[in-house]
Amino acid sequence: MSPAEASVPGGEEPVRGPVRPGGLLDVLNVASVVLDAQGRIVLWSPQAEELFGYPAQEALGQYAARLMVHERHIELVGKLFADVMSTGRSWAGGFPIRHKDGSTHVVEFRNMRLTDDNGDVFALGLAADQSTVRRLEQDMALSERIVQQSPIGLAVFDTDLRFVSVNPAMERMNGVPAEQHLGRTIREVLPSLDADALEAAYLRVMRTGEPVIDHSAVGRTPADPDVEHIWSVSVYRLDDALDNVLGVATSVVDITEPYRAGVEAENARRRLAVIADASARIGTTLDLERTARELADVAVPELADVAAVQLLDTVVEGLRSALGPAEAATLRALAVRAEHTADASRAADVPGTVTQYAPDRLITGCVRVGEAVVVPQVKGEDLARIAPSPEAAMLLGRAGVHSYLAVPLIARGEVLGALDLKRTRNPAPFDDDDLLLARELAARAAVQIDNARWYENARTTALTLQRSLLPTHPRVTPGLEVASRYQPADATVEVGGDWFDVIPLDGGGTALVVGDVMGSGINAAATMGRLRTATTTLAALGLDPAVLLEHLDKTTSGLDHSIATCVYAVYDPRLRRCRIANAGHLPPARIRPGRPPELLDLPSGVPLGVGGVSFATTTVGFEPGDELVFYTDGLVETRSHSLDERLDELLALLDAPARPLEEVCDLLLRELHHPDNHDDVALLIARARELP
């Protein structure tokens, strides 16, 4: 192939044309000059014309020294020329030459003797501008230093993807000497790497010419066979000046440590995000079971595939618990959350149930000593120590439980129970980061659970007291049919002091009373009990309703600044009338057949406990078939509606044909007790009947 031909891949015909710069000699623009034995120029290349400024017709036949060298250097040049011609030893070095334009340039020469087939002797001079040569030498030296001293692994592959060269950094990364790389493929040098993925990337770069930047490769090399490393690999195609593909060059950076640091930072960020989420989601109420569900919901799927929250049964009952070394743990399941794991859900204790865990169970040890238990890789024998029963162990095995973690729930120095975590779909075992996160979640949730536990115990005590002070069933009195309901506040709010009573009176009359002590909890329930007892005692005296409220006002004033509202009515079946007095309470509703329901127009009065204000008694007719509906504000008040609107709804519900009073009670509670109203409700309905 002539110099003007360029090879074309695939065996096609070469493309002929002018030669483009494509090699080192072209970069140097090396000039060729041939001298005969007398020093006359017999050959003159185009590069010589460019370097020295003389065209061939002016240079050929001239003595080179006289043409190109200053007069003061002619003698020296003659000696060097004679030495080369006589000894045959080459000479190289820089020498100043004279350009045709009169300027002087330092040119790098290499001179050597030539002999033709006739035995004639000639001198060949190769020359290049010294500044160009020095610049190229510096570039080459810089490239050499960079390649040799770079901490980045560098390698060159040919078009068959065989190593052509590697630098020392690549040797160190691979743990294989440079000479053992040459001529071999990646899979031959580094069999533990995913050679297919790397070679596919290299071939794509050779085919398209587009580099691959920061391709991740994971594996092990002889340099560190026990540790998996991560590398960032960049690949570039190598072309010559004629666009022939020579191969690819790769740069490799070990990013194992930065990657691990990034993973740790991401894990830390994730932990903070989960903890922040837990702070917002756990403990939104003082409901014990809901708080436990909130903890389980945060743990799944962020931390585990299955989460269970279990408390020691004695702790739920408000008692302290200390387990002996051989003592079983009696745990009450409060919440279970499983992500796509039906068998694991069936293996867990149903929320609300109490299960005894044998002394050798892992969760028993966790709550006994108050320390976390971690089984990174669960084996068959471990399942028997995780599950409460052989049947549950079989279900856990079928669900694919492969890692287990239990952390104690500790609040105020007391072990309350445990957060039980399992992984099935998440392939990673529980590690130190997971343990740290689980402990943080458990610590935060335990305080909320403990608050809910004590609140629930206090609420249960208040509710028990409240119920014990209310009549179990309204008393049967002459001329009246009575129905009642008491509905305590929901589990997130303390029990209030609402009450009702039906009191038989001498002479066949009946006292009807509904009241509401302001406040909540045990104190409100106790105050309610004292007022109810006082009302019953005062009612036996046959006092006018207004007078009775005045006495109750004095009693209330002496009960630690308590305030209460109350409606007191006395029904006389013979006179068919009610005398009613009101102490700051909502007015009762009266229903009369054939007429629309109405709210009785009573003087509202002031609440009991204010003191120094008199009350008024109002007399209203109460014929057989008429009904009076007494209620506390928990039935009608809401945050989003006006009281007038709600009272209108009450009257609308009462505007219907006569129904059993029990049905009316259920209807009013169902339709009127709004979800956002967390107050107690006391409801008393009385219907007048004909005396026998």
C-alpha cells in the first residue's frame, strides 16, 4: 500500500488521496537532506524547503555548509561531516542554521553515513526545529510521568480487547504484574470480575466512538481477594489520524471507600428520616393500641417486612414485672404489621391475645434482661426459639424469615415489652445500622406507649368509678316510662362527669335529673358522685326544684372550685305537670303528640358552684304520651356547627311517630354524636303514661 492509501475496515477498496498528518514525523515536520562525499546537496525534501527556506532548485548542487550555516560555524561543521564520513558513526545534536530570510534557528540534527550498491558514500541528515522537538519531548515526558505516577489505573486494549499496556496503578489494583496482562483478556487476568459487562461496554465504545464515563464495576481481584471492591471505569476509543480504530483506553478509580462512606451517609440520612417520621406518627393519641399500631406502621417496610409490638401483660395491667431466669414471659400482642407475608401474619399473635413465651424464647430473653436480640442469618433451629409454637415456627419458615431482631421497649427504667422484627422479602440481614435505628424507634415509642398505658389505666379507673356511680337501670316509677344512655368519651380523652338519675318521690312523684361536671378524669367522676348523692338526699325532702338547685350550688361551691350544669325536674302524674329548674344546662326537649317537638323555654340560670345566684322554677304540662328528652352537651356540640343548627337537628330527629324509647336513645346517639366531639354523653328520655 502506498503512503497515499488509507486502509479501510472490512476488506473494502482503499481510498486514495492526499496524505494527512498522521504520525510523529508529521508532527515534527522532519526534513531529509542527502549530501555527497564532497558535501554537496543531492536530495532535498519538501520539509527541508520549509525548514530552511530554500526551494529544491536553489539548494540542489550547493555545498550544504555554505548554504545553511553561518560563516563562523563552517569549520566546525566540516570537522563533524568529515568524522561521520570517515568513521561511519552517527552524530546528533542541536545546531544553529541560517534560514534564507537571514534569521537563525536552532535545529535538531541526526546525521549518518549511507553507502549505495556502487560503494559510493553519502551523508543523510534528518532535521527538525529544536523548539518543536523539545516541546514534543516535554509532552512525552509529561505523559510518561502521568501514566507512570498516576493513582488512577490506566490500560490500553487492542481491538480484540487484549491488554496492550497497563500502568503501575493498574498493576497494584489488580495485583497482577504488567507483563502478565499483556496479550490477555480481562477474564483471563481477572476471572472474579463480571467480564461480560465490561467487554460489552468496551465493544460499544469501539463501535460508536462515544465514551463511557463512570461505569460501575464490582468484584474482587488478587490484590485484595477477601474484600469486594467497587471501581469507576471510564472507556475511550483510540483512533489514528486516518480514523482507524486502534482499540480502547480505560481509566479505573477505586471508589470503594467513598462508596461505603456514601452508603453510610445515606443510611444515616434514612435513619434520620425514619426517626423524624416516627416522631410525627407515633403517639398522636393516648390510645395504647393505636400507638402500638403507629410504631408497627413506621417499622414496616422501612426496617422490616414483619413487625409486632408486644407488652408484658402485667405491665398492661399497671403492674411492674421482673422475670426470673426460668420464668416464661406472658405477652399481650398490641399490633402486627406484615408486608406481603401472609404466612408470617398467621404466625404472629393476634392483637389483643395473650401468649405465654417459654423461657428459652428469644423475645423472653429480650424482655427479661432488657437487651436487643439479633439473629442476622436465621437457621431452622432458630425458628423454634423465635415462634411461640411449632405451628408458628413452620409458618415462619414457609414465609422465608431469614433475619430476626427484637429490641426491648423501655420507658422510665422499666421494660414494657418488645418490638419484634423479621425480614422475608428484604434480602439483607439485620446489621448494626438496623439495630441502631430499631433501638431509637423503640426508645421513642416506649415513652409514648408508657404514657398511653398510664392514661388508659387512669381512664379505666375513672370510667369504673363513673359507671359505679350511675344507676344501672332507671327506676320504675308511677306514670313514667324511662330510657337512658351513658356513653363515655373515646379512648383518647379522659372520662368526664356527666350523670343522670331517676328518683322516686313520696306521693308518687318522680325527680328527673341530668348534669355535667366540668372537667374530666377521676376528680370529675368523684365530684359527679357527690353531687348525685346530694341530689338524691335533697330530693327526698320534697324541695322545690329551684330551692334544691340553690342547695346544690352551695354543695358544689365547697368541692374544690368545681363547676357543674344541671336540669332538675319533678313530675307529678296526678297533676300531669313538671316543675323544672335549670342551672346553666341545655334546655330539655318536649314532644307532644300531634305537635312539633320544642325546646322548653326555661330561665337558663348559672352553673352550680358560681354561688350567690337564685334559680327559678318553671311549670310545664306533661300529659300521658308526652315525652321529655334530657341530654348533656356532648350529644349536640361539635367544632364545625353552631349550637342552634345542632339543636334543630335534634328536634328534627324527634319529629316522628312514637317509637320505643330505647330505639330513640340509639337513634339520637347514632345520628347526633359527632366523631370530632370527644365529650361524654348522658341521655335520659321520659314518657308520661296513664296511671293504673
